Amino acid sequence: MAATVGGSDGGGGGMDRISSLPDDLLHVILVHLHDTAAAARTSVLSRRWRHVWAHLPELSFHLNRDVDAALAAHAAGTPVSLLEIGLPTWKPTRAADPRVLPNRLLQFASRRVAGEIRLALHPSMHRVDEIVLPTCGRATAIKLSICRHTLRFQQPHPGGGAFAALATLRIENAYVYGGELEDVVSSRCCPRLKELFLEQVTLMDQDHWLSLRSDSVERLEMAVNVYAHLRLQVIAPELRILSPRSRTLADCHIVTPKLSELYWRGRYDPVRHHIREAGSHLRRLEIGGTDSVEPMLMRRFNTAHKLRVTIIVTQVR
């Protein structure tokens, strides 16, 4: 780029054409750095740049240094449409103690984010006792990948609507308590939830029972682990896409009258696995993870526009 930056204050030798751009365009440039710490460092260029970064609508941190300071310096009145934070392993310091930093970041998100929240912890990060997801009334999407830490949920207000705008929730590699998860994804707390993804989530409950009820969710993909056999209940009148992946799915009771796509992994037992109110026709049916075709499931859904069957073949020598 031919234009130079810094000349407007006498700090550079050429015409500063970039600094003459309106703030909205400068925000676009800084957002495309995908690194808020780097954007904040532009404040040393000149007086013109000193506070430009502090009004960015998207914040992205991929290192631990100066995260707290940058969040504190971000302009309080600026709405945040995206907060993306990836925390690697690091040595504890007074300024950034890994045992409390993730929770401080989520507290910031609950107050300021009107859009998407992404938090990813590095697998070798120092152990955090518990990560608490506070109520985020304006967040539209939340993705948490927390490398097998325990995820707790702040008690929602009795009036409901703790996640009033939330449309997509993705939880990966976490330990959770089923009762808390059930409350959070319910229609009372998440009245607009459309997509729920539970990837490698381990239930901490002794009874190994998970009951998900939602009047709005349309897509449910789950890979849930338990220390025994999982018992699952899903009641979702708007559910269209279902993928219940669990090697230990002992019993399930699913009520989903609008089901159109089913991705089934493992054995299907019509005595213990009940899919109620769904018709016999699907737009897409995928069966996999077994060493034979599942005839009972194919009888339950005897027509499908698209059918995919994956069979595990074990070589015998």
C-alpha cells in the first residue's frame, strides 16, 4: 500500500491517507487483522489512531497477554458483535491468572456482547476449577470449547429469558451437569434457540439421565459420554435434524413430529429406542458405526430421499 501512516502528527514523512478515512472504514481494516492486541498497538501511530481500536465491533484475542487491559480499555458504549478468545497455556501472573481469566472474559461477554461469543481453551492450559457461563441476554451464538473443564451455568432469573436472543449453542469437550444443561436450553431460558451442538460432552450426574425440552430447537447434534449407560429424552416439536451419537445410548424417548433428517450411530433397538410422532418418511437417513445394516431402523423409516449406510468390516485372519 502506497499510503503511509503516522505523518499527520509529524511522526512520519509522507501524506497519511489512511488516517483521513472515516472511523467506520478504519474499523473494517483493523477487524481484518483478526487480532485485537495488534489493533490496539496502532494507537501509538498518532493521536488520530489513539482510540480508533477501542470502538471495534469485533474483538479477537489469541494470546493471553494484555487481554484484561484491552477489554478494560475498550469503549464502554460500543456494542460488541463478536468476542473471540483462544487461550493457550501460560504461566500464571498477577495480571492474568489462568484460574480466573476465562470467567472474567465471560462476565465481560455477558455485559457487552450483542452477537457471537467464542471461547477456546488450549488442552495444556492450567486447570480451572470451574468455568461459569453467565446469563447473556443479547448473545445470538455461543461456542465454548473448554478442553475437558467443568462447565457450570449461572442460575437464570426466575422470570426466564436468560438467553433471550440465543439461536446457536455449541459446547465441546466439557464436563456438565445434566440438570443445569436442561434448564439452560429450555424454552424458558432460550426461547429462540434453533441449533444445539453437544460435542464430546460428559455428564456428571449420577443417574446418567438427560432430558432436553425445547419448543424452538430445529437441529440437535450430540455426542454425550457418561460413565455408564445414557438415558435420553428429547421433546422438541420443531426438531428437523437429529444426530444422537453416543456409544452408550441405552434408552431414548424422542418426540419430534417434524423430523426430516436422522443421523444414527450405533445399534438401534426398537424396544429401548423410541422415536415418537415422526412419520415413516425422511429427507435424509444416515446409519453408521455398526458391523451390519440396521433393518429395524430402516423399517421404522421405510422411505428416504437420501440413504447412506456405513458398515464396519473387521478382517478375520
